Amino acid sequence: DGGITQSPKYLFRKEGQNVTLSCEQNLNHDAMYWYRQDPGQGLRLIYYSQIVNDFQKGDIAEGYSVSREKKESFPLTVTSAQKNPTAFYLCASSRRGTSGRGDNEQFFGPGTRLTVL
Amino acid sequence: GIQVEQSPPDLILQEGANSTLRCNFSDSVNNLQWFHQNPWGQLINLFYIPSGTKQNGRLSATTVATERYSLLYISSSQTTDSGVYFCAVGSENNNDMRFGAGTRLTVKP
């Protein structure tokens, strides 16, 4: 089955701890993305990567870090510097990240709900 | 960056009714997608439609890129259509997508 998986589904963290969210895709997509969704809101971009070993900050990158060592994987670390990390985190991928009609259609994983206690 | 506005923010319908959701955007786009977010949070791809018209069963969408808007039509609505509908656009000047705030649709039996 092709698709995007995220783990864990639910995550609880104590204040001051770093935590890493997993995102894996087997669609052979070049580009991957991390979004944050707060209750009743749309999605906001945290980081994106168009190719292995390269990534760019989105609108709300502060307090987050990413790596892209493999094409299939784009883990997100929520650090203790993130002031309000409780949210729903969604990972997405697309065949390409740049313009090229049809190649930049994004597909989403099921998400991870992070709660800071 | 590109601005995305969706209307209405909330919509309540009786089962069987038709509806139109609107998405306005502020710049030229090379990507426009409509999503349905189900109660578990999963985003379901409805349409990839940077221009033109597409139909899929009871749903159809039209994007008029020159006038910077897109419309999502839902006909003969069912209770399972309930949820939040998002429009997301990618600008020709950026490599990311911007989401609107969504339209929350409630279909009553």
C-alpha cells in the first residue's frame, strides 16, 4: 500500500522535553512538508523539504527542527523552545515541490496529536 | 505571501440540499486543492484544480484563475459530508501552500 504514515497517533510530553514526530512515505515523492493545526484553525507550514539533505523554514519554524537524510523520511522535533506546542501535526508529501502542474499536489498523513502536560 | 479567504465560515444544511463553498485568493496560483477534513483529522483530497472545472460524483469544483477564486459545489448533501472543507493554494512565487481557515459544514438528517 502506498501512502504516508505518521507515528505516534497521540503523544504526551512534559514541559521542557524535546519530542520527535515521525513521518514516512513510500510514494517516491521528492517533497515533504510539516504543518501545524490549532483547534478551529487552518494549517500553518512549519518546514518543508524539496529534496534530500535540504529543507526550508515555513511561517512558524521557531522552536522546531527537521532533518531529511532519506527521501522517505522527514522527522520533526518539537523542542523545549516551542512556547505552545500542544497542537495537531500533519505531514504531507508531493511528487515535486516546485511549479509543474500536477506534480505539486500534496497528500497528507493521518496526523499526530501532541499534548504538553 | 498569498492570502486565502474561505466563505462562509459555517454552513448548516438539511440532508439533500445543495451548497456552494467559495475560496478567494490574492495572487496567481500554480496549485489549488480542496480538502475535506474528517472527524479524526485526516485530510482527504477532493480536487486538484488550479484552473478549470472537475466533477467527482456529487462534488464538483471550478477555479477561475484570472478572477482569483474557486468554488466547491456539493449536491444532494449527506450527513457523511459533514466536516471542515479547506482550500489551499500554492503561489507561482513560492514553493509552499497556504490554507484558508476552512468552512465547517454540518448536514442534518
